Amino acid sequence: MKLGKGSRRPTRRRAVVLLSGGMDSATCLAEAVRFGYEVHALSVVYGQRHAREVRSARALARHYRVRRHTVLSLDLGPLLRSALTDRRAKLPRPSRRLAGIPNTYVPARNTILLAIALGIAESDRAEAIYLGINAVDYSGYPDCRPEYLAAFGRLARLATRASTERHARIRFHAPLLRLSKAGIVRRGGRLGVPWELTWSCYRGGVRPCGRCDACALRAKGFRDARVLDPLLVRRRPGPSRPR
């Protein structure tokens, strides 16, 4: 289509994607790109135990060539009591976890992250926010449930100028909400997600610990989907070079 003199090129639809660097947020990013959104990826350093997942988020943003990747530092660690913000706290093992919400729950984390994403979306005139919450194979966090997301959507319609003046509704997409981890692995595989760039382990380090709750859920997903996790494949040393 040729554009007349003085006319504007049509703009692509925009979306904000909450990108932690894990397999769920990577799959959401891949889906947003697949649907043709121009993506503003948002990663938040809120005081978690390690920065390993942020490296993965940067790598994923580069891989998908997002329009913009914001890595926002918020020193909330001392204020939000959690095993993910306190390195002295013991991380629970799945086999020994007590009933109820585990100590890896970060108080109001998703509410804080979604509020920031909502502000960016309204400022960018984005029409969608993608987030990788899941209510099937998950740790039991209350802010990963469908009713939570529905309630935040109602808040967004009441709290934004975009909604009250322009009647422009920002939609929240949680495409993995009702999928098992195996379903997420299969969906991500169809979308071509580079699993080797993602990170799930709560402990950080060079290789996943294989003992924390996040590692157990990830392993379950790949095992049930009958897919090999590239992070667990040890690279064979190459031939020695002559000196």
C-alpha cells in the first residue's frame, strides 16, 4: 500500500511483557511477538537473591529483538519478607514443603509489577500486557490465580485515564494461566522458545540446583512433555588444542 504525501505509516499494536527470564515469561514473550505486537519488555530487579534470571531476560530480549527492554531496579528486598529476598532464609525443598503458601512468596510482588506495567502500557498507548502467571503446576501463590487477574483488570479499568476518558481498554493476557508445566513446554516448543536462554532456579549460580521448588516444577514440565531440558545437558569438552 502506497502512502500519500503527508500521511502516516500505520503503527503496529503495542504490548508490555513482564519478562523475568523464566520459561513462563519467555513463552509469553514469544506469543506476543508471534501475534505481531511491538514489545516493550519489563524486567524488575526488586532485591531477589541473585541476578542470574536478569541475564536470561536480557538474552531473551535480544533474541526476540524487542522494541525496548527496561530493567528497573527497585530496592524492595528489605521491605518484602521472603526467602527470595533474604539470602539467609532457607529455600524449601518440594519434598519437605509444609501445607500452605511457601516462604518463597514475595508479598504483593505481582501487584507491584503489574502496576508498573500498567503505567508503562498507558504511557506507551499499548493495548495489552502479557504475564506468565500459572494456576495449575505452581507454588500456590495467591497472586497467580484467575480471580486475582480478573480483579486487577477491574482495577485497571477504574484507575486509568485511558479507560475513563478514551474508553481504551488495556487487556491482560495470561495465556499460560490454565496450562500444566508440560503444556507450557509444548506451547513454548511450538513457538520456538530458546529454552537454553531461560532460567528458573531460585539459587542462581552456573547450573540449576535441581532441588528448589522452581527446579522441581521445571523438571516436571519437561519430563511430562517428554522433552529434554537443554539446561541439564552437560556439554562435552571439545578436542584438546595442540600447544
